Amino acid sequence: MHLVMTLLSLSPPTARPARLADRNLVTDVIWATAAPADRPEHVYARPTEGRLDIALFLLAADPQEAAPRHRPGGVWV
């Protein structure tokens, strides 16, 4: 098994002020919407000034299986 890390950094449009998000709420929403086939293992969210950083760790049998899980159009996009 392989553990694949995907990093996301979300920020609002520059015309809007950024608000700090509740990291527990963000991780709860991700866990609640993930299907067992997505194979999530760990989810971490860290709000910082002006953006929200998220780290997703997905379980995969091999690197080829894991690759489509984190590209545009994949499970988490």
C-alpha cells in the first residue's frame, strides 16, 4: 500500500476579505463527503491569514492507482 499526499491551498478572490475558517469544520465536511472508494486515510486543514491549507492523505495499492486521485477531474477536485 502507498500513502499519497495531496496539498491544496485555497484563497478567496482578492476583492473579498479573507476569513479564518474553522479547521475542524473543514475536515468534518471532507470526511462526511468522502466515499469509501476514495480511500481517505488522514485529512488536515490549517487556516492562515488569507488562505486555507489542506493536506489529504489517500491510500492506494500502487503509484499508478494513486495518480488519478489528485489531478484535475479526480476524486478530490
